[in-house]
Amino acid sequence: MIVPDLLLDPQLKYWVLLPISIAMVFVGLLRSNITYLIQPNQKLQDYKKVRQAQFLQKVKCFRENQQVLTQEEFNSYKTYLISNLNTDEFFAEKSTETKEENMNPFDGANNDAIMSMAKGNLMNFIPQTLIMGWVNYFFAGFVIMKLPFPLTDGFKSMLQNGIMTPDLNVRYVSSISWYFISLMGLRPVYSLIMGSDEAEELIKQQQQQQSPIPNLGGPGGPKADKVFKAEAENLQILDHESIYDGVVDRFVSSFS
């Protein structure tokens, strides 16, 4: 069954389309600023824990990239790293300083990442619920625009949510569908208005909170001495094949 094109009132774009779009933009900007303001201040890590994590990272980099070293450099680095891995020089806590502490899982000071996640979820859930309720209450069943390009029927459920018109052309968009499209597609607009520096700083803080320095020796974490001992054993059995071995012969053979 072919349904004739609908005649849309031009006033719909002024009284429905633009108000929904403007409300989405302003609420998104307000949410982004409030989320940025409620981010907890970054806590300084203990320098001993940072040094311990960086030393283990150095060992990992050496193990994964040892092929770029010559045999003499490899032997020198290997001896240095193994000698330090077998001591407590880079331990965050010496064996005599280790203390057994019972961590309270309900202590807010130990759950900053969880609290930040909960705040972020609330800041996303509450505005979206309010705007969706506002659109459903005032603009339910509105067909507000017609897309200027053809689409397949697979987009019908996404573009015509809230209207019971199975034979309507898929190019028509309902008000609630326009809300969901704006919800998913306004991120570039926020970056353009706010600037990329603030967005990058917020993302950087979230990544730092989600990826803290490993707590070796802490409650539920691996013991530092066992981790260092395992790394020393891995280095002892490490085979070295330098990329510089036979480089002259390979160069000559490639151009001969």
C-alpha cells in the first residue's frame, strides 16, 4: 500500500524541532560542566609506589624490546635489572615496614572511583529522564520532519518511535526519535562549543581514576617480592636475538 506524502506544518520546526534541539544542547552543556566540577581532586601517589610501578614497567619494556640492543647492552641491562629485582631496593614497602591493614569496603575514602562512576551515571540518567518525559508529555505522536535522502525500512523503528504508522514512509521522523538522535549525535557540537581542551582534560582524569597504580602488597593484591622474583626468573631465561646480528650481510645481499 502506497501512502501519499504528508503535508507538514512549517511551524513544527520552530515549535517542536528547534526547542528539542536547543534543550538537548543546553542540558548537555550544563551536565558536562557540572560533571567537570564534581570531579574529585587528584590525589598524589606515594613516590615509592610510583617508583616501584615504573621500575616494573622498565623491566617489561626491556623484555619486550630487547631485540633492539646489542649483545653487550643486553648483558649490561640484564645484569642490572636482575640484581635489583633480587633485592628490596625498589620495594614500595620494605619487609620490615609491611603492615597488615584491614580495608573497610564501605569507606568512602577507598572507593573514589566507584563514587565518581555513580555520580557520572546520575548526571547522565537524571537529565535524560527529565527531557524524555518532557518530550513525551508535550510532543507525543508528532511527526516533525522529513529527511531529504532515502532510507531502507530497517531504520523505521529508529526514526518513527512513538507513532503507530506501519505504512508511513521511513524518511519521516517522530519527535521522540529526534530526541534519541540528538542524544547520540550532539557530542561534536559540545566539543565545538566548549573546546577540545576541557573535554580532553576530563577524559584524562577519568582514565587516571580508572587505571590507578597497581597496589602491590596491598589487600587483595599480589605480593611485591613474588612479582619481583617472577620478573627476575623471566629475565634469566630470556633469549636474545639482536636485529643488528648479520645486518651488514643482509644489507649487501639485498643490493647485490
